[in-house]
Amino acid sequence: MAAMKLAAVAAGGAIGASLRYIAAAMTHTIMGKDFPYGTLMVNVMGSLIIGYLLVLLPDSEKSIPLLRLLIITGVLGGFTTYSAFSIETLQLIQDGHLTKAGLNVVLTLLLCFLAVWAGFVFGRHVHP
């Protein structure tokens, strides 16, 4: 079973990382590269979806464990990215954009938390 779990996470991670690249590139094309909009967008969107799926795919005997690993750990783990957030914030600081760096930290933490909460509340409402 361990090999199946690893395969589910790996496959999901490949899908999620590919989706992150596409979504971030599209966001940068539309919004520009003067602020890490792409990373912020994928992290908030991924947080919203994770919050919802925590209700839809509970960690219990009734759920399908491989599906949860594939989607939440794999796809959404590969889609969202703390490392890119950290690198982009450091780059803003090194470039002297302290206000933008601070804004990126505050927006990421606040919006991702609110998105997980909103997804969870929505999931509880849709699937009581």
C-alpha cells in the first residue's frame, strides 16, 4: 500500500506543479511582474480548495485515502508553494521594495487563512 500512496502523491504533485506554472505564468501575463501576483493567486486559490476538500474528503475510514493523498497532498501540495513565496519576498527586500515585501507577507498569510476557512465553511454548508 505504501507504494500506491507514494505514486498517488507523486502523480498529484506533477499535476499540481504543472498547473501552478501555467496559472502563475498566465497571472503574470495579465497583471505584470512587479509583484508576485501569480504565487499569491495560486496559494489563495489552493487554500480555498483545500479548505473545501477537508470537508468533502475527511480523513476517516469512510473516505478514499488514495484520493485524499492524490488531490490534497499531491495536486494541491504541488499547486501551492511556500518556497516561491519566500524567494519572491526575499527578492523584493533585496531590491529595496520593503513595502511590497511586507504587503506580500501580510496578504499571503491573511488571504490564505481566510481562503481555507471560507472553503471549509462552504464545504460544511454544501455537505452538512
